[in-house]
Amino acid sequence: MSVEITRLPNGIHVVTHHMPHLETVALGIWVKAGARDERAEENGIAHFLEHMAFKGTPRRSARDIAEEIESAGGEINAATGMETTTYYARVLKDDWALALDILADIFTSPELDDEELERERDVILQEIAAAHDQPDDLVFDLAQAASFGAHPLGRSILGTHDLIGGVTRQQILDWRNRNYWGSRIVVAAAGHIDHAAFAREAEHLLGGIEQGHEPQRELPAFQPTACTAEKPLDQAHLVLAFAAPSYRDPEIYVLQVLSNILGGGMSSRLFQEVREKRGLCYSVFSFGSAYEDAGQVGVYAATSPEHSNELLDLTTGIMLSVAAEVTEAEVARAKSQLKASLVMNLESASARADQIARQFLAFGEVPSITSLTQKIDAVTPEQVRELAARLFCNRRPAFGAVGHIGQLAGYDAIARHFG
């Protein structure tokens, strides 16, 4: 596999995967800094900065940024997560240098103009309001808070209305200067790209960034409770979540298989029992959220208020059933789905660029697809059953709920299902 890695003098790593059969290049700047690197009074600043990067630099106006990339037929965007922020683009193979120049410009030199800041503040406040109006978004924010409490992992990436309403330009600059350092940055590309040329250009454009140091993050503790919001909706949206291995834990592969068996597809236990056999809901699935030092595994479902307790009873029973018995056939299906997902990323430049960048930020290397599939293949039914027992049995869940929830059983009654 043609993954190449270069470390620049300031600690930035350049990672590429040459895919010569493609006519495009996906590229970006991934920085190991996100919402969990904010202080309590800064909640939402990482996301605010990401928005402001597109509002102009000393070299380009906001309109210039959009017109330059789109005149080349390309796309540009960004995303903020709990532990990373990404600025990325996709262009034809001969235009990667233009895209990298624009990305480096907005990453290193956002102007943070006061008028643009006020306009974007209003945009983000609307985004927060929209998230609160989307119950399937809000319930995950509540479940996050119910899992990690006052720890940064328990806060919304978007921030709160009050905090965003008062954010200043200086606060954004202070957060940026404290977090956007070379030691935390990966510049990655996948597609029809020459590594040496890409690395030279990355050093030219980004070599002035100070090396700094790795994030000094507060260790989270899983402290389960319930966070709910009564809203006049036709459905009750529910999330049950438990502490799980981090992405650095060798059991992460067992966790992925477990989550897939539980609710990862149409053949999963949750889909078959809750939707197909009982017709209790339209949407039900499991999820795993892995961070560098913590993780979550859980279930989301939405149903009519009068069926909410029946749904919870059935769901908890299915979760506990994985701790009692797991079949070879279930494990084989889950493995096949996970391996297929890994391999399918090789067919998309954008997916592959994101994959190699995140893998390097997480592990300091890009594991081969073969090594990853071998780790998945090594998972046994007994390992899945034992992990499920440790995660679910005699453990209290974090619980989030949104909608008409007056008929729901109390949190202690829900928690007693698990022993």
C-alpha cells in the first residue's frame, strides 16, 4: 500500500496515499484540537473558529475563497469534532496546489473581522437553535452530558446560546494560539498525488507554525445519570449509553463487533426484534464513540410515547442477551461488515484521506488494511460475550430522552434492568 509519511521540522506530519487510477485528489489539514480542548467558558469556540476561517484572510475575502475553489471545480469545507478539527478540499488532480494554498491560508491567517464575526455569530446561534429543534440531535447531546457530566466530553460541540452570544475575537485567537501547533497537525492527501511535491508545498505553506506540544487533556470519568427534555413531539427519542474502551484499547475491535451485532444493520438483533418483529419503531441502531482515553457504546431508538416503556424493556433485554450468548454466525456477519467498510474507503479519495489522517493522529502511524482486518478476524464470540457482560451487567446506563416523556419509567427503574 503506497502510504508515505514525512515529518516536517516543526512537527507537522505529511501523509499521503497515492491512488494513480483516480483523476482527483482529496486533501486537508487535520489538527488534534476540538471541543474537549476548550475550557468551560470557551465551549463552542473550536467550532466558531472553524466557521470564521472561511470568512476571509489578508489575501482573500470570503467570496474569493469560494470563487477560487469553485472556479477549479473543487469543493472545500471543514468540520469540528470532540478531539479534532478538519479543513478539507477535493479537486481535480492538477489543482491540488491551489487547494492546499487556500486551506493553508484560511488555517494560518483567518482575519476574524469584527463585522464578519457578528454575522457568523448569528449563523451559529441559528445552528444551535436548529439542533435543539432536532430531537435526534438533541438526545445525543443530552446522553453525552448524562455520560460525562461537567467534563469537556459532556458538553455540546456547538456551545450554548449564552456563551456563543458573548464570545470575543480575542477569546477565539487565544484558543487558536493555544491549540493550533505543528505537533498536533497532519496534512493528508489521497488520490493522484506525488508525495514529495505535496510535502514540499506543505512545508512552504505551513512551515512557520510553531511546533508546540501535544494536548494536555483532562482524564474523563463516566458518571452515568439521566438528562431529559420534554417537548411536544409525536415520538419519544431515547438513548442508553455505557462506558466502553477507548480507541487505544486493544478491545476496540471486540467493541466494534459487539456494536454491529447489537444494532449495526438490518440483520442485527435490535433491528430484527424491535422493528421487524414488533414494529415498535422506524429507527433503531447501536453506536460506539471512541476517544483517546474513554468510549461509549449504546443504543438509539424513537417510538410513540405510549410504547416507550415497552421499547426500553425490549431494548435492555436485547442488550443483556449479548452478554448471555453470541453465535459464530453473528460474529462472522459483523466481521464481514467491518472489513468491507475498511476496504470501501480505498475506493474514495475523500474517505481514504480522512482515514489515514485520523489513524496517524490516533496511533502515530497508518496501519495497513491487512493488519486491521487481521485484528477484526481475531475477535471471538466469547470475547464479545465477555465484553458485553462487563459493559452492561450490573452497570448503570447514561440515559437521554426527548419528547413526550411523561409516561417513561423513572431513571432508577430503567437502570435496574441492568442489575
